[in-house]
Amino acid sequence: MIGVPPQAQDSLALRDIHVPPGPPWWPPAPGWWVLLGIVCLIAIAGWLLYRRTHGRRAIRGRVFAEIELLAKRHADDDATYAAALHQLLRRAARRYAADAHLIQGDRWRQVLAYIPVDDATLDALMTLDARMYQPHAEFDRLQVQAAAQRWLDVALRRMKVMERGDV
């Protein structure tokens, strides 16, 4: 060391390095805001999906329970059972034809055919008209009940959640 007295070296001693304070926890960085937004969107989408499927299941359950109740209530009277089942179908069909409670015959079959079910289902549902008014008409309760359940199941799947007021 040329020309530096030993006392001057001691006076040049450096202090320790001080690290700056860490970033504050609030407000979060933009990436955290994006992540929070994505989590919120996923939560809302999950809630809407749950509500939609739960609502559909609840409505389908109520309709099928009503069919079973009608079958038990009118176990001895086919004509009354046919009329009650027919009324339930007409209530559901009003979503597809405003005059569904008034029409008969081929026009009623067209309204029923609006829901994509097989011809055997439509034929079974058309026997409800005959059984209501003709005491000795051919009527297979189990077949008609199964056909009504199939038709209502498809009809309820096609309805929007907001339309499901009074089925």
C-alpha cells in the first residue's frame, strides 16, 4: 500500500449490506388478481352448473313422483288414471303449443311428436284419449305409464330452467 497510512485504512471500513424491505402483501401483484378472477369464474360456473342439474333432477323427480302417485291413487279406475295422466301431459305440452289444453286428435299427436320420441311411445300416449271416454277401450297401464315417463323425461330435458314454472 503506497502512501496510505495504516490509520486511514481502518477509517474506510465498510458497514454491512442492508437488504431493502420485502414487498408489502397488499396490494397483490397483477398475476394474483388474474388468478383470483379465474378462480371466481370457475366457482360461478360450477355453481350455475350445479344449480342447473339439481333443478332438472328435482323437477324430473317431482314429475315422476306425481305419475307414481296417480298410479297408486287410481289403481282401480283406468279411466280416471288415463284422464289424470293426460292432464299432466297437456300441462307439459303447453310449453310447446299454447293451445295444447284444447286440441285433440291429429293436432294433439303433432304436439306430442314435437318431442323426439319413438312412434310406439306416441301410439301409447294416444290411447289415453280413447281410454278416458270409452270404458272398454284397450289400455295397458304399464305401457302408457312408461310412455308418459319417456315423453316427459325428454320434454323436461328440452325445457330451459327459467321455463319450468308449473309442470
